[in-house]
Amino acid sequence: MKIGILATGHSPDALINDLGDYDTLFKKLLGSYNFEFETYAVVDGVFPDGADAADGWLITGSKHGAYEPHDWIPPLEDLIRKIHHDKRPLVGICFGHQIIAQALGGRVEKFDGGWSVGLTDYEIDGQTYSLNAWHQDQVVTLPTDARVIGQSSFCANAVLSYGNHILTFQPHPEFDAFFTKGLIDYRGQGVVPDELLLTAKSRLKEQAAQPEMADKIARHFQQEKRT
């Protein structure tokens, strides 16, 4: 099964050589599931020929806001709507979660409650999982066909599903402790409040639920029937 990765951002320069770009993190996360991957750096204007260029799609995180006036955002939203129309499996992570909601009629904004960074506890499908977060923007108005299947005390619309073909996460299943520490050191200083960074550092030794979320994402892609 071919998964097209729509890269909407790149890892910080200080991390990319040692820890990889965003698409690399997903290839590592899903590496045991026998998927074929092709990356399209939509943030750099590189798009697939159409929704049928891959069997399933994954949209990465980004430092950009879904509501910002970048030239690549409108064609990405058009592609999302085509994937949705075709009922091809689609997964969105952080920015991906937000841009899918925006493309399908929801609203994204900079959350007035501030940042969520580091390991955070989420209730997903009735179970508690710890996943790394790194965001200030949130989906504040849901598209009409979105269903909330996960939330945290900070983020009410943290995991969404649309039918059985779209699954999106506000947190980052692909971020391990090493990558999160790199973000704290190289992207958080002077941007995220110090007390939040200290709290995030205090949880770096705890295990994120990466295997569980990798399995959830893989099973989503591998479903046969789409309705």
C-alpha cells in the first residue's frame, strides 16, 4: 500500500541531520507495517498529480498556521476535499489535523489558553494515552461530519474522525523524547513559557504511546471498506 506524505513543514535545522525530517519520523513510526511511502513537500510547492497518486495520505505538522496566507494552502485544501470525496484513507497530524478541519468547513485559531508542549495525557476511544504535543493553534469549530474521539484537559477536539476514512490527531504520535527535547532546546526557548518547557522536560523519561498510535494509524490505512 502506497502512503503519500504531504509534508507541510520541515524539522528544525538543528535536528534534521541527526533525527530526520518530518516524513522520516513517520516512516520510522510506521516502518513495521510494510507500507510504501512517497513524500510531497507541499510546503515547497511540490504536489501530487491528484488524490489517486497514493492509496492513502498523511499530512504532517508544520510551524505555519492553517489560517495563514501561504500560496500552498488553498491547493492543499482542494486536495483534501478531493481525497475526502474519494473516501481515500487520510491521516492528519497537528497542522494536518487543523488544515483538514479547515478545508472541510471547520475553524482553526490561535488558542487563547496558550501552548501545550511535551508529554500530555489524552482520552482516546475511552482509554488514556500519553503523547507528545507541540501546539498553540486548535480546531475550535468542528466540520459538520467530524466526530470527537479524543481530548485532553487542554484540547477539547484533540482527535477527530470523519466517517471511517479520515483520522486526525492534534498531538504528535511521531515525536519521541529525543525529538521533543530538541524542540524544547531549539524551538521553544523564548517562544513557549519557561514553566511549560520545564514541565515538558520533567516528563521526557516517560514513555509515549507511540506503538499504540502507530497501530491505530496503520489499521486505519489498512481498512478495506470505506463508507
